[in-house]
Amino acid sequence: MGATIAEKILARCAGLDRVSAGQDIRARPDFVIAYDFPGYTDVIFRQMKDEFGIDKVTDPSRFALFIDHMVPAVTPAEEELHQITRDWGAAQNVPVFERKGIGHQVAAELGYATPGAFAVHFDGHISQLGTYGTLAIGLRRHLLEAFVKEHILITVPHTVRVNLTGTLQTGVMARDVFHHIVRVLGPSSCRFKVLELGGEVIDALSLEGRQAITCLAMFTGAITAVINPDEKALAYAAPRARADIEPVFSDPDASYAAVYTIDVTDLEPVIVVPPSPANTENLSDHLGTEVQVGYLGSCASGRLEDLRIAAQVLRGRQVKPGFQLNVVPTSQEIMRQAAAEGLITDLVAAGAFVTSSSCDYCFGRLGVMSAGQRAVSTGTLNVRGRMGSRDSEIFIVNAAAVAAAAIEGRIADPRRYL
Amino acid sequence: MALKNLHGRVAWIFPEKDFDVDDIVGVANIKLKDPVKLAEVAMSDFDPGFAAQVRPGDLLIGGENFGYGHPHYPPMIAMRQLGLSGVVAESFSPGYWRGEIAMGFPQATCPGVLGIVSRWDMVEVDWTACLFRNLTTGQNLPIEPLSQGDRKMLDNGGLIGYLHARDLEESK
């Protein structure tokens, strides 16, 4: 019996020839990653020293810190938190990446998405490194274990394999594919398992689109998502890899908890209706609903293909007066490329408010809504109060649909603008 | 210190699938840190008299995929402050599960539990027998065994105790 990519990665990290799903192992993460956030990093730094008497982490090159939330700081307390992070990084010789964009994206740009590596974070959206054949898992506070111990105790997860077949229609994007998977399989279909994606749709998708899908794995219940790296993924990730690790791939006779095939040929753009990421419906059933805010950004979306399609929709048109369209490229590198392509010019000319990369629009720290307002968003989540008042609403759609809604001031079908 | 069996009344049943625990304190209160203040606002959208009626040891019952969404810690900080001793659900969302086990708050997966409980029934979670018992009705159901790591975490009262226990084990 063969092994899945997840089993192979964990076997190497446990120093074992092979492991199987359900087995409790001690695995050494290749990378330990975090963004600074009150209650997480500040507490971890303090507990490491006060509770466990550890002054220095083992092998600081395994660690990476990002400052991407509360950027720019708006209170002294926020800036103090960032300073704690900078000081800790300097003392530990751990790199701190700041003002480079949303950490999960920047981590890929900087080579932490090493094919075959095992990475841990407290935040689950790190799963997007799975695009490059990295097994990346969000541990919440349990991340402390990786700061005080070289090995963490982990149960080898089962894997659910999803094959995506068919071809995507114009105006249907990776986000639609992901939310369709949730609609078909259900929000608890992959609970505690790894979501392994493949098939001709994944093969044809850009790396950016694959990151949008793997980023959101948690909403199927999965603890992460992974794609066996193809030439396209290796060409991006191998030259910048931070560790010397052989890529691994699932064997053809690997054992899966379940195998599903989903054909996306008939898929149309979707909308995720508040207040739960489980509520995928067809966009066409919600046309005309008035919206006042648009958010194009986040660790899931806000990459070049999102900016390109939004610029295509908006080029030569105008955002409806009074509508607030916030465009936040996922990283500064993406911002630079978008500027070089002229996309920023197009978006600003149409009336978009384009800002430097930050997580803050996604979780209701900037660009917040008041009671009664509604947003179309490419953010990660649509739960109550996520972007302001608990009486505001978030409809998750693809980047083209955000741009189309910005023109009309209501939920609109982007395909008529493409 | 070992994980004790849970024994108490069913203080509340959340039958919804994919229940977002943040609703327990309300999104408006999700940044509160003080357990006393959190306990004051907990469950106000469900039953304003909740805090007055619960007793130490009481349990919560949940439906499928309990804790879905982006769970935060304050809702269960509030519940522990009120004396709740754990949650038994049809199934759990992994992020929520991992977070609460790390806090040392017992969680038991019991498929079928919604079908055999009513509010204020006296119930028990027996970790050794891997059983959920409804002492009021006499009905029993198996619970899923805890993984080695989760068991150690609960045995030691949460993440910090668990890591100290690892230290002791490894220094032997």
C-alpha cells in the first residue's frame, strides 16, 4: 500500500520509514511561522521564558515572524506589540518580515513553501502553502509546543482526495471552485483530515488560483490542503526553497478516507451568503441586492489575477458614487507587479481606493461597516461582525463580482463586463 | 492529575449544525478579556436567565461540526467561569476542538447525542469506558476515544501542564 504526500512528509519529520493515518507521532516541523497578534505571539514569547525557562529557540532559521495585522498601527498599544515582536526576533536571530504583505502570501514568496516541508502556524490559512506540496497546519495556541520543543506530538491525519474535472467558464474563478466544493461535500466533510486536490482543473489553474483554494481548506473541516507539486509549482517554489528537502508525491495506490470527483463545467459564479462560510449559493439567485462596500483583498484573494479581472471589469467605467471599493493587493510584490502592468492606474481611475497590503480590511479593523450596510468581499469569512457592526452583512464573491457590484451598487453578474 | 469523568446536568443544547461559538457571547463582546464580564454577557441572546440557572459541573451539548467558522476563546472562557465542565457534541470543527483542548476544557465526540438528551437531564461522560450516559433516561452511547496527545493535554489541565509533563517524561 502506498502513502499520501501528507504521510510521506510526516514520516520524514518523525524520522520513520512510514507512518499511517491515525498514528500518534512526534514530528519536527521544518518551519514554525506566526504573525504577531495579541494573545498569541506576545503570550508565546512570555510563556516560553517564564513557564519553561527557555531563552533561545532551537535553530532560529526554522522560525519566521510576520507583521501584517494592525499595519499601520493606529494605537500605541498596537505599535508596542510590533516592537515586542521586532525585539524578540532580533534577540533570537529570527527573521521578522514587516510591511511586505499578508504573511501567508509573503511566506510563499520568500521560500517557506518548500515542497515536501512541514510548516506550522497558529493560523489555519497557512494551509495555502499546500499549493507547493508543503504540509502547512494551523495549530492555534498549541503552536507554543513548537516554540518550546523541537518535536510536536501530532496524530497523522487521514486524507480526502478531491479530483476536479471539466473546464471553467468565463467569469468563474478559483474562489467559485472552492466554495462549490463546500457546497457539494459539506462544511464538515473533511473534518480533521487533509484535503488533497488534483485533476485537470487544478492542473489548469494558476498558482494564484490554487493558493485561493488551499487557503480556505478549513471551511471544509480540513486541517490543511495540499496539491502534489507539478512542474509549474516546482518551477516557482524550488529555486526559492528555504530548506534542502526532496519533494514528495502521493503514490497511485495511497489510501484515502474518501475520494470524490467534482465536475465544474456547469459551475457559474457563486455567492457565500452570511452569516456562515457554509452557505454557498449561485450568484445569479442574488442579483440586485443593494451593497455599499466592496473589498477586494485578503490572503485568499487579492493577487494579480484578481486585480487583472477587476481592472478588466472596471476599465473605462466608474464605481457608483457613494460605493466604497477597497482594493488591497495581497502583498507588496503583487502591488509592484500590478503597478507595472498598469492595473493600479485602471483601478484608481475607476474610483477604487487602493491601499498597501495589510490584513486589516478582512477582519474589521479598517474599512468597517455600520449597522445595515452590506459588503461584497473576497475576504476569507462572512460571519456576523467580521467587518464591523454585527448588524452588517458580508457576501463572499469572486474578484470580478466585487468589481461588477462596485459599478452597479448592487450584486451583479460580472460576466456581462468580461 | 488525571482527567476526571464529567458528571452534571445538560445546561443547554445547541442542535444547530456548524454552530459558531462566537454567538455565545455575541460578536460585539468577542474582544472582552475579563472572565467575569464575559460570564455576564454569555448566552444573553439564547436565555437571559442562563447564568442564574447553571451549576458547577453542568455540560453543554452540541450538534454536528460544533465550533465551525473562526472560533475565538472568550465564549468558553465565559462558560468555564460559569462552572461548565465540558462539551459533548455530535462532532466538532477541528480549529475549535484544538483550541479548547489546549485550554484543558474537556470535549467529547458522541454521534447520536442529540437524540438522547433533554435540557436538565443528568448526564455523565466516562472516559475509561468511552461512554456517554444519560442518567435521567438510562440511555448510553459510545464516545470517540481521545487521541494520545489530546488525552495527555486534558490529563494535565491544558497545554502548559502538558508541556511540563513532556519535560518531566523526557528528563527521565
